[in-house]
Amino acid sequence: MENEQNTPSQEAPAFDVILASGSPRRRELLEQAGVKFIVRASEVDESLEPDLLDDPPEAAKKLAERKAGAVVQEVLAEEYTGVAMVLGADTMVVCDGEIFGKPTSLSDAKRMLRRLSGRTHEVVTAVSVWMVAAPEAESLSIGFRTFADASAVTFRELDDDEIADYLRKGESFDKAGAYAVQGEGAKLVERVDGALDTVIGLPVERLLDEFPDLRPSLE
């Protein structure tokens, strides 16, 4: 048998990690950080109360909490036992105080990109972390903490042909602000001030700093 005593290996956290998101981008960011997790997304109402529309960080935090909370409810309904950390996240693009969500049409995506052209906007990603301890099905404790991280993104000046060419690539329609900084959308960006992973959709470094138990350790 091969002796592996001296071979470093990643040790998983002593709890289940559940990513409450179907986003491939968030999954890739966690995988790159070496975090072991499973994906379990749930559909939630993403409409916002009028007062939250004027406060994007709080709006993003509220939606992140809804997403994580919905998965927590589903897990508990299955009489889960053990300890779990459930991660919910929401990303918003904000320009002149207006929240840009996912475009609803081609013309909406074009409108967003024209507004962002040659300007600096803010990308806010909120993360809601829920800890669920259920040593037995009838014994339960839950706690959660939510934070928001922001980065500034400056676009190049874009002409109509560049916008049309980018829209033809098909990246826009499931992305807040109608662009993907980790894809072809990187060519639209002049610079990013702040964490790039916040713009992509999950501020992993801050998450690991605030919840160090998530960090894989080496034996």
C-alpha cells in the first residue's frame, strides 16, 4: 500500500456547506478556494419593497437572506440532523442610485450597457450565512449573519456596434447589469477598484476572513 502520510490533503470543515445558489460563477469561486460544498438552490420572490430600492446594500442583503432562508426551511423540512452552513448571495449593479437587475429583454440589456458606457458604477454582492445545528430532528438552533461588499467598475466608452456585438454573444440575459466581467464582458471594462470576486458574484476572500472555519486546512 502506498504511504500517504507526508502528502498534504485538504480537510473539509466539520459541517455541511450548502450553497443556496445555482450560479455557476459562485460555484467556481468556492471551488477555486478549495471549499467543499453542495449546491441547493430555491426559487424565491426577488421583488423589493419601495424603501429598499433606495438602499442597494440593504436590498442585496435582504435577497441573500431570502435565498439562504428558503433553503434552510427546505432542509429542515426533511428532518435534517447535523450541522450545516448555508450560503445565500445576491449581486446588484448600481448606477446613479438605480439598481440594474437582470435585463428583461434585448432592448433592456442595450439600455443598461449604454448607461454604463464610459462611466463608473458600483457592484454590490451580499452574502447571508446561516448556521443550523440539529443534533437531533427535534433539537434545533439557527443563527445567521449577513454582510455586503462593494466594488467600483469603470467601463470604456462603448459605441453602438460594440454593444450590439457583445449582446450577440448571449452573456447578458442572466447577469445583473447585462454583462459578465469574468467572460467576454471583461473587454468592456477599463478597471475594477475593489475585489473582482465581488463583481463576479461572491466575495470569497471576505467570506473566508469572516468565517475562517470555511477555510480548508492542510494535514
